[in-house]
Amino acid sequence: MANDYLNKINKKETNKILVSLRLFALKNNVPIITLEGMNFLNQIIKINNVKNILEIGTAIGYSSINMALNSNVNIVTIERDEEMYKLAQKNINENSLQSQISVVYEDALKTNELQLGEFDLIFIDAAKAQSINFFNKFKSILTKKGIIITDNLLFHGLIDTEVKSRDLKQLLRKIDNFNKFVVEQDDFDTYIYEIGDGMSLSIKKV
Ligand code: SAH
Ligand code: MG
């Protein structure tokens, strides 16, 4: 989580493309991954020699562009919001990353996953109330010993707090349900880490 000391010590984001995308996201309230979460994801990709990534939830394309710049990976990323889809496609085209990143404009819950191919890493970062559905749906196209990473599991530190809003309370209950669900999946080894906004790392056992 935000730690002033580590924020000073660790390298800042310097790539101009990424800095400007992050700034855009900040100004326009687009909830992109934290820098700490991004670094975690990118290091997992390198350690595991990941080649094919499926991302659920593109937004403006920040995380997929970052992963594509970090290593030689192919990414399929799914986005249901038209405005976000268009922005992501524009950002990808402007940086000539079309050969690495394909954006699918669709509700991921309606996607025919069997047409997407196989992936050695799936990054779930879309509607937080739907994470169990995404996990169950897309695990079938994960390679042997593949990885599923899910973002925003601590929800800005609100996960174990009392909130007033009914909608937020319901959302937090759904995230809590996902967290309890994901650590119990027998075909995966899963731990949830206090990295970024809370991320689970699930490694398929076979
Ligand atoms: N991964 C991005 C941030 C994604 S924000 C990054 O870190 O840079 C979450 C996005 O998921 C939003 O743009 C939202 O429109 C999209 N989303 C939510 N539910 C979805 C669904 N069912 N199918 C596809 N996209 C979805
Ligand atoms: Mg996220």
C-alpha cells in the first residue's frame, strides 16, 4: 500500500507514454492500476516468462500498454465501455502497439472465451462484483500452471471497514466473497497480497 518510504526509494515511472497515460487517468478519474501493482505484475510476467495475456477490463489501455512495453508479450484485452474502448484503441495505435495488443469491445461475461485462444496469465480488473464469474469463466482457457491475478481486492482499504452507503456495502461484500472464494479454489494455490489496491496471485496446480 502507499508507503512514503518505499515511494521515495523505488524508481518512479519515467516512460513518457506511461506518465502521460497515468496523468490522463488521474485527471479523468479512470481507475488504473497503481504503480506498485503494475511493477508486481510486470515482474511476475518476467519471472514466469509469460507470453500470452488475457486482460479483463482495458479502460484507457494503461496496464496493457505497460505490459507490452515491459516485455515481448501478446495481449488480448476486453472492454465493454465504448468510450474506453475507443480511447484504448487510440492510445495503442498512437504507440504502434497493435501487433502486441488486441482490444475486444464486448462485455467479458458474454465473450465466447473458447475463441480467444489460451493464456498463461489472466489479469482480472473489471467490474469488481463480477470477479467470481470472470474467474470461473476464463480459468478454462488458462494454460497448465498458468496464473490468474485479480486487482482491487482491498478496495482502497475499505474492505474490512463499516461504510454507510448501501451500494458500497454490497460491493465490499462481493469483493469479500471473491477473496474467500479465490483462496479456497483447490485447483489453484492462491494468496492475496497487500500490493497496490490488493492483488491475488493464483497459480494453477497442474
Ligand atoms: N486494467 C486497467 C483498468 C481497468 S478499469 C488499468 O489498470 O489500466 C475497469 C474497466 O473494466 C472499466 O473500463 C470498465 O468499463 C471495464 N469493465 C467492467 N466490467 C466489464 C465487463 N463485464 N466486460 C468488459 N469490461 C468491463
Ligand atoms: Mg484495478
